Amino acid sequence: MKVLSRSVRTRYDPDWNPLQMTPIDPRIVQVLRAATRVVVFTGAGVSAESGIPTFRDKQTGLWEKFDAAELATPYAFERDPALVWGWYEWRRAAVQNAKPNPAHHAIATLANHVPQFALVTQNVDDLHERAGSRDVVHLHGELCRPHCENCRRPYAIPEIPPQSSQAGRINPPRCEFCGAKIRPGVVWFGERLPEQQWLAARDAAKHCDVFLCVGTSSLVQPAASLTDIAVNAGATTIQVNPNPTGADGSMTFTLRGPAGTVLPQLVAETWAAVNVR
Ligand code: BV8
Ligand code: ZN
């Protein structure tokens, strides 16, 4: 059964007023209150309200003529390492200067209210961790974990000085052990997901009773197939997204709105009167 609790709106239609929030569908509150094993699956949309561009958003500056999926490939790094390394340093600076938003905090709170919880993200930022979430499963790697492209040794990358705006070509550093290029600690298109993280995510989706999908277009595989795994396991699937996505058809409930508004309201309406477990 598919219930759209708010009519499908184009992205943030102007007269959408967060203050007149229609209450969360009571069936969602019921399902969450009764849940024993909850998986939260996030994408770039959960960090959008922290000022981090999504993959849908047009690139800017030096990278504006590229789309993100073109730059996030081993071929782009081979072809122009300084362009790609510069892009990742620009993104790392943006994340460093950003703050977790109410959606990240609501997810960290939600975790304390359910017996078993797993947070699986496609995001390479550390905003979930900075909001207090623990054991975050990063399916597509992390900006803060660069390593040697040859011997795979981790590279201790320094914090980016706050005032320095990284917005250009930067030659990637070299590995002190084998001299090869250091590459971003992310999974590029065409690359296999980290085995352990993928198996943990798949297992969590297979055994959950509520699968909450936040801020993802559900287009990139195999990550997006986690929703189908949850559906086949008989879980209740709930989506939070202001826009239609590739997963609309497999959702039990869809909450149309920005995660930074909808998730705090969902947590408040579900557990306001209930103390933390
Ligand atoms: C692999 C890290 C094989 C890097 C990323 C099957 C069918 C078709 C294609 C494939 C297939 N299987 C594999 C492929 C190819 C490919 C793929 O899926 N291509 C897509 C484009 C069709 N998959 C791969 O290449 C994967 N690897 O298959 O390897 C293999 C197997 C064995 C051995 C060797 C090889 C690897 C995929 C991972 C790539 N790396 N990221 C980096 O970050 O730079 S993917 C990257 O893009 C993100 O991590 C994320 O996964 C994806 C972007 O999606 P979202 O996060 O959802 O973000 P998006 O911008 O799309 O949407 C934002 C959403 O938020 C929107 O819906 C918007 O409405 C919403 N939103 C906006 N504001 C808000 C909001 N929501 C809530 N609140 C708001 N305020
Ligand atoms: Zn090396």
C-alpha cells in the first residue's frame, strides 16, 4: 500500500511552509514505536541543509563543466589527477566548514529509541559522526580516509586550514612507502564496494522491520538495491524526500519534505512522551 502523506511537490514549491506541518501519518508513528530493528539509509540529501551540494546539484568553479559522476571515476583520476584531487580537497574543505543539521541529529536521537539500529550511508562526509551517530556504515568510503592507490597504505591527511579556500587543481601527494599517488578514500563508479560494509548493510536490510530511506535519489547501485532487500524481507519502508525518486514505487510511506524538518518532527511525534531506552 503506498500512501503519499503530502501531495507530490516540485522541489520546495514556494508556498510550502514548514511551520504548517501536517502531522506525521499516525501509522508511521505506530510502526516506528513498535519497531525492534530499524535501518536508516541516507544519501546526499541528508547533508544538503548543511550546505553540501548533492550529486544532482550542478558543479561549480573549475568543475562546473563536469558532472559529479564523471569526476568520481578512476579514469578521471588517471587522466587528470590534479583536477580530481583538487575537487576532493574542495569537497573536504566544504565538509570541514559545515555542521551537522537537524536531520543528522534526529537520526542520532532515533538510534537511542530503538532496540537494534543500523545507519547506512552513501555519503563520504562525516556529518553523521559529528552529530553523534556511531558505527556508521559508509558504503562509498570517506573523504577523511585517503590511501595509496598502489600499496593501499592509509595516508594521514592534515586538516585543511580554515581560511584556505581550496578551489583549484592540486597535485595529489605521493606515498612515502612506494611513491605512488595518494587517492581519495572513496568508492568510484566502476569500483567494487568495500566487502565488509556491503555485507553489513545487506544483512541489516534483510533483518529490519523498518527501513527509513532519507535524501537519496535511489539511482546508484548496488546501494539502491538495499530498499528492495528490505521490501522482500517484509519491512515497512519509509522515504523522506522533497522530490520524487527512483524508489517511490517500493515505499510503504513517503514523507515529502526536507529531512531537516521532517525527521525532527518524526522523532518528536514518535517519542516525545517516551524516555530513551
Ligand atoms: C560497481 C563516492 C561493479 C564517490 C559514489 C546496475 C544498473 C545500472 C548501473 C549499475 C548497476 N550496477 C552498477 C552500476 C554502475 C554504477 C551505477 O549505479 N551507476 C548509476 C549512475 C546508474 N554503480 C557503480 O559503479 C558501483 N560499483 O557497480 O562496481 C564492480 C563489481 C565488482 C567488481 C568491480 C566492479 C559504485 C557506485 C559508487 C560510486 N561512488 N560516491 C564520491 O562521493 O565522490 S556514488 C554517489 O552518487 C553517492 O555516494 C551516492 O551513492 C550517489 C548520489 O546519490 P544520492 O546520494 O542519492 O544523491 P543525489 O544527488 O542523486 O540525490 C539527492 C537526493 O536528495 C534527491 O532525491 C533530492 O530530492 C534529495 N534531497 C535534496 N535536498 C533534500 C533531499 N532530501 C531530503 N532533505 C533535503 N533537504
Ligand atoms: Zn604506496
